Amino acid sequence: MGSRAKTYDYGNCHVCGERMEPRQIKQDFWIKDKLVVIEDVPAGVCPQCGERVVNAETGRRIAALIGSLKQPRRKRTLSVPVFSLLKEVA
Ligand SMILES: [Zn+2]
């Protein structure tokens, strides 16, 4: 019933056994050939070796976000030189 946000217990680092600290991290993902960065990802970060883990709910949210980014959006922009007949006459 505290006013602070509930922090998830990430347990101990599976690499070195150090206690994981809850942090907000930036996580980068390659989606096809584009690098996407998701900010404010709640994660457990190991202060010892830098290992990062996210909990299942965060993992689902990231997957959903990436899934929405992957939607085929075949929109291309073309820049075309525009000519004016008025200028040609001048
Ligand atoms: Zn570690």
C-alpha cells in the first residue's frame, strides 16, 4: 500500500550471482535492417557484470511493441522535381 511503484524482484544474476538491481534501461533491437531503441524498459541489471533481465510481463510488452512495428507498412516517399511552365516562358 506504499506510494512508491512496486519494484519487481529480479533475484540474483544467473551469470555471477550478484543481486540484480531494478533499473530503467534503454534496450536496442534490430528489426530487419533498422535499429530501434526502446526507452524506459524496466529491467534487472547486474551491478557486477552488467547482465540484464526483464520480467515476463515486460518481455510481452516489448514483443507486442516490436510486433506492431513489424507490420508491413509499404509506404514509400518519392521526391520528384517539379517544373513550372510559367518559369519556362520567362
Ligand atoms: Zn552478474
